[in-house]
Amino acid sequence: MATSRSGHRVAVLGAGKMGGILLQALLKERLLSPATTCATVAHPERVQALADRLKIGVGTDNLAAARKADIIFICVKPQVVVEVAREIGAQITPRQLIISVAASVPTGLIEGTLKGNIPVIRAMPNTPSIVESGMTALCKGKFADDTHVQLACSLFNVVGRTVVVDEKHMDAVTGLSASGPAFIYIILESLAEAGVKVGLPRDISTLLAAQTVMGAAKVVLETGDHPALLKDAVTTPAGCTIDGILELEEGKLRVTLIKAVVKAAQRAKELAFAT
Ligand SMILES: NC(=O)c1ccc[n+]([C@@H]2O[C@H](COP(=O)([O-])OP(=O)(O)OC[C@H]3O[C@@H](n4cnc5c(N)ncnc54)[C@H](OP(=O)(O)O)[C@@H]3O)[C@@H](O)[C@H]2O)c1
């Protein structure tokens, strides 16, 4: 079998939203080759459409897909991870690498289900990966080494930035950067509505809001300056911005966002064990 540009045969078990985004990006960047990449879904009726869209082998047999892969992405919902790990466990060897993107599921639970010192990386990407502006945090299980971490990072680097963290921080990451895009879309939607309220056409208003959010984020990333300092630079004494900031403070935007991340992170702790 021919290998991909990265030299690895890859199986994505559970090619839904996140699995599909990763597959699409890695195939587009030619890090994976269609001939050595395969995926699974639960519903047989989804198989053909996905195979046609991605031009890879797609099926519903996790064991068959995993058996011929060097790297196995587990991209099913947290509650299904153990079931999938049980299904493939007997055929997985320590020469393969498991990368789970499931929220909440500890590496120890996957290792315990697979048995046999299998290297496991736990990753938490986010949906902006679809436009290669994703943020992925990764940690390693007890049988994975730095080479496995580097390999996983090299794959996720294709869809954005990566950071390696201790596993104890993964639920916090889930609450911040994995759930975060949804919070930002609400802020964006609200800013766009505000533009409409002050008389802007909706399309222009949405453009102004989105480019402003992206620009502000880019300044933080590129300068490394504290956001408070950057905010002060926009806020002219007795100008317009300070009046807007007073409204934000009165509406408790800060504390609301903090509580949103805290709640999402708390939920991430229990998701794998929920029914
Ligand atoms: N969405 C996000 O923003 C995000 C971000 C970071 C991490 N994640 C993680 O990514 C995982 C998937 O989330 P998602 O949003 O991509 O969900 P999703 O769109 O529902 O995808 C789940 C996929 O798993 C498939 N599936 C279900 N049971 C299966 C089985 N037994 N064997 C093989 N495939 C099976 C489903 O097949 P069908 O299509 O046939 O139903 C579907 O394609 C979750 O663990 C989540 O925590 C998601």
C-alpha cells in the first residue's frame, strides 16, 4: 500500500463534524493521501456520501479500519469512546498510535480498555480548524513518548496552532478553546445586530464585527501584550469607547464570560461518564 506524504496510514473512527474537518484539512494539505486514509461512521447510509466527498475508503467497521492504520483518530462522542476502544482493542499493537479528540475522556480510560501499553494522545481541537485557524491542546498518556507528541503536533499544526499541556488541564481547555468559538459567535452576532441597530446594512455590519474580532485577536497573538493594555490604547479619555465599556461592565460581560467557561469546563469533567 502506498503511504502518504507524512508516511503514515491513518484511520479516523467517527468522521462526523470534527473527524471530517481534520480529514478534509489533512487531505487538502496532502499530509494524508486518499489511498492510505480511511474513516468510519455509525450509519451505513452516510458511508457513500462521505466516501464521494473525501475520496477515501469509508465504512462502518472500526476494527477493519484500525487494523491497517499506523495512526488511529478516535473522533466519536465521548460516551462512545470506550465502546469503540473495546471493539478495536484486540488488534491494536504498541507500534500504532491512538489520538483521541473526545472531550472528557481520560487517556487512562482508553489505555485500560485497549490493554497492552498502547500509546495514546489526547487532543482537544476546535472547529476553526476548518479554515486552518484552529487551536489544539494535546497531552500524552502513560505509554506515549515525545516522538508521539511531536507526530500528533505535526498533524494538528496543519489546521492551526498547537500547545502541549498536562492532562489535568484538558477539561479547562475544552471549556475555553473548544467551546469558545460558540461564545465568540454569540458575541459576533450581537455586534452585528448592534451595527444594524445603529443603521448599518447587515452584511457590512457582520464584516466589521468579524474582522474586528479577528484583528483584535491577531494583535494579542502577535504582540503578546496584555489585553487590558491594548484596550487602554483604544480608550481615549472622555471618548466614545469608555461609554461603551461602561455599558459592558454594567451588563456584566466579563463575569458572564468567565462563568460560561467555568460551566463548560465543569461539564467536560462529567461528559464521558454521562448517559
Ligand atoms: N464539535 C466540536 O467543536 C469538537 C471540538 C473538539 C472535540 N470534539 C470532540 O469530537 C468528538 C466528535 O464530536 P463531533 O462534534 O464531531 O460529533 P459528530 O458530528 O456527532 O460526530 C460523531 C461521529 O461518530 C460517528 N459514530 C458514532 N458511533 C460510532 C461508532 N460506534 N463507530 C464509528 N463511528 C461512530 C457518527 O456517525 P454518523 O455520522 O453515522 O452518526 C459521527 O460521524 C467528540 O468526542 C467531541 O468531544 C468536538
